[in-house]
Amino acid sequence: MLNKKNLILIGIGILLLIIGFICLGTGPADNPVSLSVAPIILTIAYVVIIPLGILYSGKDKDK
């Protein structure tokens, strides 16, 4: 079940995706931001943040 921390992490991931795609679309094709920074941001969002938000389970309070 997704709790508040999961939704915050997924929201951060979506925000990073938006920032990454904006960086990817800016300037000419040889812009260093669109060639190096944007793919790094998108990779971090897709590979780390969003899966962490889906798979993260906090401490159980029932125990």
C-alpha cells in the first residue's frame, strides 16, 4: 500500500522527469545541457527515484 512517503517520492520523480524533458528540449542540438545534464536527470528519475517510491516500505507500526 502506498503511503505518504511513497507518494512524495513518486512526485519528486515526476518533477525530475518534467525538469529533464524541459532541459532536453532547450536550445540547439549541441547544447551541453541537453546532451549531458538532461539524460542524467532522466536516468536518475526513471531508474532510482520512481522505483524507490514504488518499492519503499517504511517501518510497520503494527509490530
